[in-house]
Amino acid sequence: SAFFDNNDDYVTYPNHSSFLFGSSDFTVEGFFNASSVGADGLLGIWGSSNSGQRCWLISFSNNRLYAAFSIDGNSATSLNSGVTVSTGQWYNFSFTRQGNTFRLFVDGVLKATATNSSALRNSSQNLTIGSNNQSTTSLEYHGYLDDIRITKGLCLYTQNYTVPTVAVANTLTVNP
């Protein structure tokens, strides 16, 4: 796992088509153990609201885990997990799309859905892990992240599932 101390700790990956989903199915998943919870971003491609650069994001708001996506790059559709996150506890999350259905899971349980047939915005922002990309200095994550996996072209979860208990075996190296 990687620890982010909320003090200039975040990782950026150059913009790449592997992270821009358009209308493709996808799965973004991993584990987190928060040391504090605010409006922090865990990972995503997300610009400020009027930048035209919003794509997708997994973050906290009001001590709850959210996933969001944007069609036009400005407005957002949010999926609220309804789960109040406790600090010092590991959680599994998955944000998926299959066809027109977006789903947010926490600990293998479906918590929220949204329906939209449009393609997600193809932002020119970088993928950021450990912060909300719109403001890397004020919305940084504080805690551990582990086994982050981004899968384009495949929705791995459409219903409740058993949380993985072993590390992700295969990795993909993206060379932009």
C-alpha cells in the first residue's frame, strides 16, 4: 500500500487513452484506509467546474465516499455511497460502467447507481491518485491506498461481489 500524508503527496500519470473511457465499459477499484476524511479526492481525472476538463472521480464529501462522472466536462453526476467512512478502517471500492449503467460499490455491496447513455468527457487532465485533480494542494487524500486497478473495456461487477482477499496479480504498464 501507499501512504499519502495530505502534504504534497499525490501521483500523476500523463493523460492517456487508457484512462479516458468515453462510452466504454470500465471498472475502477481498490482499497483505502483513511486517516482523515474531508472533501479529499482518491483518484480521477477532474478539473474545476468551469474548465471543461471533468471526466471521472472517486472522492469523499461530507464523510461519505462518492463517485462522479461528467459528460460535458463541466457538470457532474454524483453517486453517493451513503457510507459514512470511519478513519483507520480498510474499505474496498469499485466504480463501474456497463452499457448505460454506472455503479458504485463499497465492500462488495452495491450502494448507488446512475443511468446515462452518453460518452464521458475526454479530458486533457492527467490521472491523479491521492488528490482531487482540480486542486491538488487543498483536496489531497490522507491515508492508505492499495491495489488500485483501472480496467477499460470491461465491467467486472454488476451485482454484489465477494471482496478480493489477495493482491492484484497482473499489472499493466502504460507508456503514453
